Amino acid sequence: MSHRIYREFSTPDREHPSFDERIKGPDKGLINAWEVGRRLRKRYPELAERAMRGELPVSDYKGGVDKVIKAGRKYGCLRYLAEWQGLRGEDLDIDLDTEVVLVCTRTGVKVTYTPDREKYS
């Protein structure tokens, strides 16, 4: 059974959600991260353009890439993926049970976004 978190980009940000609602709710903080990405999109249009080109810019969440790494791959968290979707102007669409693999167009590093915290910690 899929645990999909979905919100259309046209959905307004939540107004004054509590900490528990933002971070500890059933969405595991993904909606909050996506809303942060949407705010970053407005504030830093050049960052949004980089994300639109397929770059994975560094963020407060694990999963961004700022340089080529020797291993050529790494793990990131689903909150990064949610923020990235918001930054790109996309709907939030993440399955809490699925890993997603993206390759940074600037560095060529492959990042696997996973719900398994042990992999990216």
C-alpha cells in the first residue's frame, strides 16, 4: 500500500501550522519542506532556474550536490526532494515507501532519495 503525499502547486501555503503539524504529522514534514521550496523559488529565482535545469543545489536537507564526489553517488532524504519539487514549481508528489533516483545535471552525481534514514545519516 502506497503512502503518497500529494499537493497541487496551486494549493496555498498553510497559515500558522503548529510545529507538530509542520514536522511530526503523517506527511513526515514533506509539506513543510515543499512550502519552503516554494518560498525559495520566489526569493531566489536563479536558484529555481538551476533546479529547473536538473541541478541539485545544496540545501539544509541532505541530498544536494555542490561538487563531483569520488563515489559518484550518494543518498538524500525525502524532505530534500520535497523542497526541490517546490523550488521547481512542481506539485508535491512523493511516496513515503519509495526511493527516487535523480542525477545532478551539473555534477553528474546520482542521488537516491530514500525514506530510510540509516542510508543518508
